[in-house]
Amino acid sequence: MADDNMQEKTEPATEKKRREAREEGDVARSVELPSVFVLLGGVCVIYMAAGFMYKNVVSVMRDCFSFKVVPNFTDQHCISLLYRYSAEFFLTFAPVMITVFLMALITNISMVGFQISWKAIGFKFNKLDPIQGLKKKFSLSSVVELLKNIAKLSITALLAWLAVRGELDRLVFLYDDSVGQIMVYLLKVAFKIFIWVIIPMAAVALLDYMYQRWQFEEKLKMTKQEVKDEHKQTEGDPQVKSRIRGLQLEAARKRMMSDVPKADVIVTNPTHIAVAIKYDPLSMRAPKVVAKGAGIIAEKIKEIAAESQVPIIENKELARNLYKSVTIGSEIPGDFYRAVAEVLAYVFKMKGKRL
């Protein structure tokens, strides 16, 4: 066992191990890639639906801050306002929310496929262990993830600053503009920041996904002994299978030998091959091979035939052809009818039977 633990994991993971890992929810996925596509989809929808969203927001604001008369804020009136403004809010931002949801769903399915892992979402008592939780928090992977997030935020903040640095002088004079002009200007600045940020983020996300796949493949690698053990579990131990096959052959040989005394004739070549033939005109359409063998098995067939007084006829060509062409329990092919009929006619004449 110690030797197995010291073996280096050099073998690619088998399909069985990949399937088990997938059932556990262990797959190669990047958090960065969906983030990029979610941001891209959200910004594109905002760009296309900016006019519609602006009109809805302005309409709600006007409705909120313009009073012809002082409203009577009863409970029913407040509930009515909450329902109306919630509906307006959902209608205004529904395109963005739906797009973000679909982009996240499609991106994750594209990375790992669609499969619900009940084992991954199931409750596990070991997750409540504070010691194990601290180990995970201060593990190498957690530190790497923390450093990666800090670097990502730093780069994003730097790019956003570079994008808006030239707009600082313009911000001072926004108070002279209308609300609509301010909104349009802010959207333009937001798109400028997006253009500066999205390309580096996409590159980082692609590199992160490639790294996650490489790390996943390295984690799934197996030792040679693990591959052998899994093969034994899946296909069965070769020694056991060989033993079972041997027992099956032995049982089939015994059944075959039990049919030799029932045969009408044994055709030999004469030393190496023996083929037992049986024919009953009343129940068979054609003669059948009930046993055959070569070497020691042929000698055993001839020995049983002699004890059971089954005639043994020497016909080298016929014995060789039947041994090669006909399986045990099968009828004689038409090509050999004439030769077999001559042998059976001779045997039946000896026994005083008719063919």
C-alpha cells in the first residue's frame, strides 16, 4: 500500500473517474468567463434599450415628485404605490436581468454541460468542521485566489481611472445640463470604461479557464496501479475471468462428450481430428455435428466411441472440412451432403438401418 501511495500520478483519468467527479460536482470551470459574458450581455442590452429605460425612469420620477394635491398616505395607498412602482421597476430593468441570467446560464452550460449534481448540493456534516474550514481558507489555492482577485480589482480600477481621467474637467460643468443630458453623458462615460475594461478582462478570463482545465486534469490524473485496479473492478480480474472461462469450456466439453455415445458415426483423419455425426431421418432435416475435437480431445472422443460401440470411419478430407466449417450442434452444410451421406449409408448398412 505504501508503494501505491508513492507512485507518481502520470496516467490520464479514465472515463469512470471523470464520471464520478462530475457526479460529485467536481468540474473544470472558471468564475471569470461567465463574469465577462454577463457584463458584455448586460452592457449591450443597456445600450440597445437605453432610450426605453430612460423614458421609464423619468416617468416614475415625475410621478413621484410632482403633486397636484397632497396625497393621503393611507396603508392601502402605500401598498398601491409599492405595487405600481415595483411593476415599473421590473418592466424597466427586466431586459437587463433576463439577459444577465441567460448569459450566465449559457456560459456555464457551455463550459461544463448540463447536469444537476445532487451530491454537490447535498448537506454534509464535514462542512461544519471549523478546523477544516480554516484549512481551506488558508490553503494555497485560497491564497492564490485572493491574490488573483486583488490583482483583478487593481487592474480594473486602474483601467477605469485611465478611462475617466480625461473627463474630470467636464464633470465640473454638469450642473448646467438637464437631467437627460447628464444621463446621456454618464452612459457615454460608462461605455468608455466598459471598452477599456472588457478586453483585458476577456483575456484574463480565457487564461483563467485554460488554467482551471489544466489544474482539473492534473488533479484527476491516476497512478498506473489505480488504472489497473479500476480496470479489474470494471472488467473483472483477468485471472478470475480466465478461471471462469476455463470452467465454462470444461462444462461444455463434458456436455459434448456425453453426446458422443448418441452419435451414429465418428469421422477421423485418423490421428489428429475426430468429428461425431448424428442423423435421425424422422426428426432432423440434415445430419448434425454433436461433438468434435483435435489432439487429446479427438483421442477421448474415439475412446468413448469405442466403449459405446459407435463406428469410427477414416475420411481425412471430410473430417478436416467438418472440423473447420461446422460448429457443434449445427447441421451439415449442403456442400458436404454427398460425402456425409456416403459415410452414413455405409454405417446404416452395417447396422441394418435405412438412410
